[in-house]
Amino acid sequence: MAARLRRVWESARTAVGREDLRFRDLRHSYASLLAQAGESMTTVRDLLWHSSLIVTSRYAHMFDHGLDDIGKRIPSFGAAFCDQNATKH
């Protein structure tokens, strides 16, 4: 099985003209695609069989794409804390 997989991989690398690619690069691509799809770091950790989130953290920069949206999803606290009617007796 491993020898067959190796032959297929080598053929694919040659076919696309990317002799510089390593089989391990597929894991990195898989993790990248998962992160871009919005999967959590814990899901990526589990799917890649990493021993901890520290190992998965090498992909952490790929999980940053939604940070701007987080601010939009958090309710505004300004109105709740600055409501002048709430402080009137």
C-alpha cells in the first residue's frame, strides 16, 4: 500500500511539474483548508492527530480570517452602560 501511494504521489508531482512538493505538504494544505472553512483549532488538532493544540498552533495564523467578524457579532455594550434613562430615579 505504501509503495503504491508513493508511486502515485511521485507521478502526480511530476505531472504538475512540482518536484519540490513533499507528501507532508498535503497535511499542511489540509489544515489550511480546514481553517479557511471555519473549523476550530480543536477539530484540526483531532483530524490531524496532533498531540496538543500547541502542535496545531503552527496553523494559528490561518484561523485569523474571522477576527473582524467577531466584533460585529458581539453586542454593543455602550448602550447598556451609558443608558441615561437607566440611571434616572
